[in-house]
Amino acid sequence: MAADIKQLEIYATRIRIGSLEAIKARGFGHVGGSLSVADTLAVLYGAVMRIDPKNPRLSQRDKMVCSKGHAGPAVYATLALKGFFPYEDIKTLNQPGTSFPSHCDRLKTPGVDMTTGSLGQGTSLAAGMALGDKLKGRDSRMYLIVGDGELNEGQPWEAFMFMSAQKLDNLTVFIDWNKKQLDGYITDISDPHDFKKKFEAFGFHTQQVNGNSVKEIYEAVMAADKVRGMPRAIVLDTIKGAGVKEVEDTFSNHSMAAAPEVFDGWIEGLKEKLAALEGEVVHA
């Protein structure tokens, strides 16, 4: 168990490095929200989801919808590290002719299960996909990542009611509770109050964990997968920009521009952490 968790920590660090390398190539991008979900993506693609990079559209695969589509850089880094496409390709992020647009697009990027970016809509899409899999008798699981600021929208809550009414027990919703959105702190803009209590009231089996701990996320997913007869929600208590102290401490870190040498400094810090983690595995 400990070795597996260490490998997930290594994967999450590599995802953070890849996210920053992709954004650096463009000079600006959605840094904060990409870094905050790296640990969840590492758990899903590193230890949970049944997928085949050689057959991205396999009908029986597990699926992931990143409704907060601006976290595309983290999704692309995750998929590249799994072998869906060459790693160097992600450095064309949001450039002319790229297969890696600013927001996730299933028609452009192998391994992306749904086009997202218009906030709130990914919830409805994931609900429909999960219901479709159940109606077709597929043993497939659906994972949905939503942002906390995104939940200012009304559409997600309609979708959550639908998920509960349809007893979509093949679906798990992750709420990236990183406390910020484009314009500031969520409590200052439209206070959502207690996400855990809300999802419980909507008929979800709900857990709240440290969303930047791969161990806690993995254990929560394993517990959620045992639940039957109701959808599952995992509230991720995260830090926007997690893993890079300077980004964490920057108030406006939703989308950031920085000089190449600044990105290099952030990446070098993560590579030092990666080397330490890999050293721990070697000497374990």
C-alpha cells in the first residue's frame, strides 16, 4: 500500500510538472486550478480507472469528465504520461493547429471523454453518459470533476438532482473545493456554505477529504465504489495552485502569465521533489 501511494505521489508531481511545462510554452494559462486537481487525476488514472491508451474509445472503459475544462493542462499531462500521445505534444497548448486547446475537447485530444469548458454543463453531460452506460448494461464507472466556483451555476444542481433520482451508483462527483474562482474567494462572491451537507441533502453518499493527499483520495474512492443505490460525492479540500508555494500564495492565480525563467523555477522545485520521492522508492 505504501509503495503504491508513493507511486501516486510521483505521478501527481509529474502531472504538475507537465501542466507547467505546457503552460510555459504558451506563456500563460490556467495554473491554479490545474495544480489543485493533479492529485485526483493521479489517483484516477494511476490506480482506479480501467482504460486503454491504445484504444481510447473502448466502450467498456471507465470515463472522466473534467467539467472545469480550464484544467485541461493537467488532464493533458495526465494522459500524456499514460501514453495516449507523445509527451512533447502538450507543449503546443492553446497554439494554432494544436490538439490541446485551452479547454478540454473530445474531438481533438485522444483520451478526453467529453468536451467541457462552459462551466456547469459537464455535470449534465456526465449524468447522461452514466445513465447511458447503465441502460446499456456496461460495467463502466463515471468520474466527474467540478470546480467550487462552477457550482454558482444552477445547471449542476439540476444535474445532481437527476443523478440522485436515477440512482446513478456508477458515478462519483469530485468537488474541487479550492476556495477561489476567477474573480476571488467563493465566499465573497456567492458563498456555497457546506458542500458536504448539500450533497448529502441531494441524496449522495458523501465524503470530505484532503484533496491534495493521494492517500486520502484513493481511500475515499475505494469506499465510494462499494456504495450501491445512490451516486457518490467526494469533497476535495484543496489549495488552488497546490504544489508550488509561489502560486499558492498568489491571490489571482486562476489564470497566470509569467516569464519563462519564473516557470523554470517552479518546475525545478517540482523536479527536486520528484527526485526525493523517487529516491524514497529506491531505498524503501
